[in-house]
Amino acid sequence: MGNNESGNTTQQSNNIQSEDTNKSTSNFESENTKNISNKKTSDDKKQNQTPNKEVKIENEEPVIILGKIIPNEIGCEYNIKNDEKGKEIKIIDKGVNKNTLFENIEKGNVYDIYINDTKININEEYYKFQNEGKSNILIKFKIILKDLNHLFIDCNTSLTSLNLSNFNSSYITNMNGMFYNCTSLISLNLSNLNTKNVTDMSSMFYKCSSLSSLDLSNFNTNNVTNMSYMFYDCSSLKSLDLSNFNTNNVDYMICMFRNCTSLNSLDLSNFKTNNIKDMISIFRNCTSLKSLNIANFETNNVVNMSGMFFNCSSLTSLNLSKFNTNNVKNISCMFYNCSSLISLDLSNFNTKNITDMSGTFFVCSSLASLNLSNFDTEKVTEMKYMFDGLNKNCQIISNDNKIKSLINTI
């Protein structure tokens, strides 16, 4: 509006000058009119310059703005003081001065956003400037973020609690590593987090080792394709209810719960795994899990199950009767140190394509019965340590000559 007022003033000045000329007024009067006009234009410009103080914000749907916008002296950088401690967001215009700042705003050019000097990606910005009295400028400010990749990474000592209940994330598609290595975080409120458009949740809570509980009951995972390392090393997490998770489109779950050493309750009752090809170490080192219901798992496309239950040392039973292993090539260390398992029936396993069985039942020291009646090791090239540490009194059912040979060495 400042430019319009300036333009109107200039137009008025031109009209006055034109009328004075038409009326043949004196040069002296005409010169005075010009001086008055120039002074008015100069005063208007001063009034409409961006002030070097706090700017009032109006925004119906704030996305990341939780605090205040303070323009710096040259008008090219805005510091946003976030209500969460330790966070400072900078919006830096790609222009070099005030003129290019406003030109870029009008053209809708992309700006750079930094959080604690870490650049994050922006999808869309919308700025409107209006006059508010004589000294303030009202900024209607909206930033639509689509990428929160590693947003709070390494907030390892400074961040103990975080409330994102008012955080507008409706446009976000990437939450990869969002709380990566937030090792001191003990409280996390995600009750209103909108995840309907998110496709990547890999490493989202990676090494959040102080979190003992996590409520994800509101999570919409319909579009998520990657959950690998999602809860990796959440070593204080005791229970996790993911019964609401829709995993129909998930392609990756590698190491999803690896090193969740305190986890004693895990609800995966609605998990669909029809797209998964790798289940590598998905439950590795879940040392406190005593039971695990994965009867609904679809493994038709899985090619790698290595380390899947590695060191699940508290598991006493495991029902894998619906597992389809037709395409599996690797089951190395699959049950490594499942030292509390009493019986294991794998009679449904098709092993004709498997090449690596090394360490599969290593130190399954409590096994009393092991049914491998359908095992075929014709293509297997690695069987080292397959039965090492197995209970010597374990009854192993097998018709395969290689396996029989190994059994005799126990």
C-alpha cells in the first residue's frame, strides 16, 4: 500500500504541476509546488519503510511460526523466536537488499529457511504487506513446509520435553529423522500431529533413548512407504501400540524396532507387510519382549530375514506358521540367541532358494524341539554356526542330509 500512496502523491503532484502550467502560473510558484511534492513523497517513503522492531503477525493457520518475527536492519532476514527453548528460525531472502526482498515476495520466489543454522526445505511461501498506522507494518505470513527431515536432530542435552500439539503439519510429506538422536527427550506430545500426507517416517525416533512412552494413536500412516529404523535404539520405551497403523503401502521396515531393549509390549495386530522385501533385524535386540504376535505378517515378497529375531532373548514362543518363505534367500542369525524359546515349528518353511543359514539357531539354548522337516539345503552355501550353542537334548526333526550331518556334531 506504501507504493500506491507514493504513486497517488506523485500523481497529485503531476496534476498540480500540469494545472499550474496550463494556468501560466509563475516559475516561482511552480518551483515551490515541486519542492512541497518532493517533501511529501520523501515523508511517505520514510513512513512505509520496514521498521527495525517487532512485527505484528496475522496468520489463521500458522505452520511453523510459534513466536515472533523480527526483521533485521536490511530487511532481508527474519528471525523467528520459537516458543520451544533452544530453537531459532531464520527466513533469509535470496536477494541482497530491500528492493530485491520485496520483488521476490511479489514474484513468489523460494526463500531459504534455517533452524539453528540448519537449512530446511520450503514448498511455498505467502507474504502480504499492509500499512498499519504510521509506524507498524502488518505481515500476513504463511509458510507451508513439506519436509521436516532431521528437524530436531541432535537435541541431545538441551531438549527434554516437546509439545507439538499446536503444530500444523498437514502439508508435511517427510518426517525422516525428525527427532533423530534426541537422547534426553522424555516427554513428547504428538497428539494433534497430522501425518496424512507423510510418506517417509524412517529414523523418526532414532535414538530417542530416554522416551519411556509414546502415544501415536492419532497417526495416519496410509501413505507411508518407509519405516526403517523408525524406533531404533528407543531403549527406554516399554510399550508401543501401533494397532492403528496402516502399513499397506510400506516398502521398508529394516531395523524398525532394533535395540528397543525395554520393550515388553508391542501391538502389531493390524500390520500388513505384503510389500516388504527386507525384514533384516526388524526386532533385533528386543531383549525384553516375551511374546510377539505377527501371525498377520505377509512375507510373500521377502527375500531377506537375516537377524530378524536376533537376541530376542526373552521370547518364549513364536508362531510363524503363516510365513511364506518361497522367495527368501537369507535367514542367517534369524533366531540368534533366542535363548528362552522352548519350541519352534518351521515345518512350513520353503528353503529351496535360501543360500545362507549361518548362525540361524546360534545359542538357542532352551529349545527342546525344533521342526525343520521341510528344510532343503541344496542351494545353501553358508551353514557355519547354524546349531552352535543349541541344547544338546533338543529334538530336531529333519530329512535333510546336510542338517543331519551338522546335528551329529552338536
